[in-house]
Amino acid sequence: MKCVKKFDTRPKLDGSWKFIDDYTYDDILHGQLLYSTCHHGYIKKISFPKNYNLSEFTMVSPKDIPGENIVPEPVCDQPFMVDDEVMHYGQVIMGIAHSNRKLLLKFIKETKIEYEELPAITGIKECLDNEENHFGKESTIDHRTDKMPKEEWIYHHNIYYTPHQEQAYLEPQGVISVYDKKANNMFIRITAQCPFFVKHGVEAMMGDTVDEVIVESPQGIGGAFGGKEDFPSLFAGISSLLSYKSGKPVKIILERTDDIQITTKRHPSRVELKTWTDPTTKKIKRCRIDYRLDAGAYQTLSPVVLARGVLHSISGYSVPDVFIRGRMFRSNTPSNGAFRGFGAPQAFAAMEAHVDRIADDMNIDPYKFRKINLFRIGDEFPTTQKVVEENLSDCLERVIQRSDYHKKLKEFANWNKTHKDKKGIGISVGYHGGGYTGNGEKVLNSEVKVIVDKDANVKIFVANTDMGQGAHTTLAQMFFEAISHPREKCWVQLPNTSKTPNSGPTVASRTIYIIGNLLRKFAFQIKDDLGFDNLEDYVKTHQNEFPQEFRKNFVPDKSVIFDEDTNVGIAYKDYSWAACATEILFHADTYKIELTKSWNVMDIGKVVNEKIAMGQAEGGILQGLAYGVSEFFYKPGFGRMHGFTDYALPTTLDLPEMDIEFIHTDSEIAKGLGEIPMDFPAPSVRNAFHNATGILIDEYPLIPERLFNELSKANSGGK
């Protein structure tokens, strides 16, 4: 585990690293989005303020779109701009540009829109409890047997809810579009995880009016966590249309309040769990899961998130008789999309809470119950895929040891007898598949390119963006260590769709797992094909052969066969595994949970760069803990939020002491790390609160208001 310094450390420290707002042009216009302030209805009238010269503004609406008014990926149902019916608060109506940004913002603020309002669904339960409200394709897993539950089996039934979650990336979304009339092309620089998604989106909007759309990443993206996956295509299309109409470069940097209001969030969920447990063996024998997601106003990424959630919804337990039904439900809120974990955190939040509930019902320690039911080699996932490793059990054992779990159970029980404030410890487990499911990577046909120049400098071209986590450093490291080349002579280039092959999107824990491992194998191949021990020496003696370009495509394992319609087969070739223990102090006067310490053990295969991996893990764990204890908005009947003033993001003051261990680091395969730290922490907090108070909470997050209500109900005998 070598710790190569991140390539962007120094320029970020000295301020030379460029983020999107650092790029500019002499004649640039500033653009903004005029969006709906109605949850559902029709636009009757738009009134612009009269004390402005409208000729100074460039405006675009659906009638200006030369191509299609539908964002093409991943599901074609969301318009770039409202064409008819407003479906949610924050839906884009127009794009407007002006040379003076402050004046533009003032102009938009003073613009009035009249609506014919229609009934709207804005509450999570209002959306997800309505059986008739689902839309789109279901995702199911049917691993049922013909056997009926035995009379002596214990039946457990409960419903769990999780909320929206804001990605809260450091830098708001931004884009610069430059139409070159002479070349008839559109150049776009944008904070996006998926440059080729943006390219395809703008091509769809512009139709045949431009010959080429080129998309490039800025040096810095300022975080994403999934929030810059699908939405960038929408507002890149609008900035491009403004540039095309005005003939000038157009920059759109979303105000933080606008970014929060109109962009995608984590899907709220409702997960109903029915389980039957053998009281003798303590094994879960039968499970029925109804997994529901609030998709928002449009499907967009929801079918994919739904499928991933369904695949992970059994958590890490071997159950012989399983049926899982996944559905999307429509609400009049912004479309929900990608967020770290991609459907799995909702599933684990429910199942890991449910397992503690079962253990409580059966009067067995939650650790012992998990140990009995965890996957073993030879067991089957609900997809019929065979389990080939017991790494999850290893992770759990390490967490129990590192946290001194059994000792703390006794200590906290004694403490709680004599103290008003209560201490608790809770555990949870999780796993996450790496890359696209089944043959998804085959469809992507990801390609990488390497150019070696006459000075033996190596340039690596991939479409995968570095969102600040150090991905480009790690990708370069995997290549130069394999080829035994100096670090300072190997660089990953900024993604640019005209120069970079399509190596696929920066999503699904696939950057290091798919592209990094591909580059590593590619380095060995180049070394073998050319027959050198030292690349610099070889280049010196073969000057006439350089610069030389090398290309390689990812070749999926042919043994991986998965039916996306039935969810049968090998869903993922490799899995990352994790377990967590969280210690809390519950303050009885304020009803606030204080996170005191978190222990986390993960198997992510080969750890390429320990410091970068540790940073990824810490950030994801904190996001997961906050998901469980504090982050909450979209109150029923409200349907929107204003900013971080009414959204409880964790700060460094909320950060607990963290203990993180990576195991099985001798693996040759670097597995996914992006998703898994987010998957498991939330239920560990819920389970810690149960351990501290005896109260079982079935709705996240565990905010003071909810705890007050639940404790009041318990103290009054459940009334």
C-alpha cells in the first residue's frame, strides 16, 4: 500500500488549480435558469420586470430548441425546459443570459410567473403509501420455494422510511458553453461525472444545427457524490442553446440555493419487510420485501437505482425463500437521481434495522443473530449467484474485536441504570457490487488510450473524471507502478470527448475497479509487447517509433451472465464487504444523538493508495452517519428547501472518532470503494439508539423531534 501524493495537492494549495468559475472569456455572458415556483400546474403568464431593457437579455424557451426537448439519458422522459405541464417546484422554464451577473440575478428574482395550480404530491409518505401512484417498470427478484411457513416460525413485519438526502458537494454545478460559428461546433466545459452523457444530451437538444459537440472537464470539479451524473446534461443543454442564440460564450454557475432546489437528491424510500424465523436454529427462513422509491417528477435514473436497491435489499444474509418487489412512485418534487450508494443505503437502512428488531423479538444478541445468518461460502444470493467468500463475516468479527463490543454492552447497560443521558452501541453490515451489473460493462465497451512521447512522458486518456477524491492519481499510480516508470512522467489528462475514448461514466464504483485494473493490465501488456525492462531506455533507443499511441478495451468476463429483466444470474463479478459499529451518547434534555466513535472494517480488495482510500472511506462514513441522524428536508406539504440554513449538514464538530481498517489487502484486484462506505453507517446509529433506550425507530433520520415523539409515546404506554 504505497501512498503516492495526489497530483493536485500543490496547485490546490497555491490556488493555481482551476475550477469552473476560474475559466472565462472576454465577451462572456452569464446565464441563469428561471424555474417554477409551483409544485404542479400550468403556466398562465410570465411577467418580466419593466425597468429593464429586454433587448440586452438573451432568452431561450422550448420553442428555441432545434432538436428534442428531452434529456436522452438514461431514461428519456425529462424535458430540458417546461413545455406544457409544470411537474415540480424548481423545474426549469427558461434560460436567460446577460453580461452583468448581478443584474441578471436581480432580473430573475423580479420576474413573476402566474400558474393554474393542480393538486400536488410533496410528502414522502403521501407519495410512497399510495399503491396506485407507482409508474415505470418494476424490478423483482423471485427466489421463492413452494414450502409454506411452519407454524412454529416467528413472523416479523415492519415498514421503514428513509428521507431525501442532499449531495452537498463543495462546489455548485457550473458550465461554460462556447459556440464557434466558423467551425460550427459547441465546446462545453462542465462540472460533470459523465462527459459523454453531456455530449449526447446536447447533441439531442441541438439536433443538426451544430456539427460537433465537445465536452471537457475543468481541472477541479469540487465534489459530486452522484449529483453531477445526470443533471449536468440538462443545464449544459440550456447554456449551449443560449450560446448558440447569442453567438457568445455563456457561463452558468448555479447559486447554492438554486443548486439545492432544482438538482437531484437521494431517493426517499419505503421498505416493507416480512420475515419468518426458526426459533430453534435462529435462522431467517423466509423473507418478503416491498422496496419503494420516490422517483420525483420523472424517471431519469430511477429505474437503475431501483434495480441496484433491489439487488442489495437482502443485506448480507442467507435466506432460502425470498421475494423482492421494487417499484418507483411519482411525486411533484425534483427528479431524484444518483447518490453514493445508489439505492443500497435505503435497503440496508431497512434490513439492518429489521435484523435488530428480530434479534430483540427473539431475545438474542444482534451480533450473534447476524453471525448465524450471514452469507457463507456456497450460499446463494437471491439472484442465484453463489457466494464464494466469507469476507463479510471476517469484517464483522474484526469490528466486534476493535470496538470491544461485548465489553461495551455490559458497561453501557450499567451506565444507563444510573444516568439520565444514555450510551449505546449498534452494529451493521453491508456489501456493494463493483461496476455495472451483469454484462453492463460489455455494453459500455470501455476504452483507454495511452500516448508515450519521445521523452518517455506517458499521457493517459480516460473519460473518468476526478471529483477531488484522487482518482486520477490512483489511475496513474496503477499504470506507472505496473510499468515501473517514474511517477513524475505519468499523467492522466483532463477528459475531453474529442481526444478521450469513452471509458464510461464515473459512477458505480467502477473507476478504479474497471478502468484502474484495465490500465494495470494494459501496462503489463505494453511492457511485454515491446519487450523492455525500462521504458525510458527503450524510448531512447527507439526514437523513430515515438510518439506512439496505444489503445485497449475492457473485456468482460464471459462467465458473468445476468438477466436484467428477471435479476437472475451473476449480478456482480466482485463485491466489497463492510461492517460497522457506532457508539453514541443520547442527551435526554435535548433529544440529540452525539456520535462518539465509529469502527469500520472493509474489504475493498487491493488498496492502491492507502491515504486516498482512507479519505474516501472517512467521507462516505460521515455521509452515512449523517443520513441516519441529522439530514432532513422536504417536510410534508412543503416540498422544497431553501439552503443549508434549514438542512442539518454535519460539520467537523459532529465528526466522531473513526477507526477504519482495510482487510484482505493482499488481493490482486482493487475493488470498488466509492459506494460502500455510505451503505452501512445509518442503521448502526439507529441500532445504537435502540441499545441505549430500548426504543425501536423505523423512520430515518433520528432527529430530535422524532426521538421526542417516540420516547413520549413509549412513556405514555404507546398512546
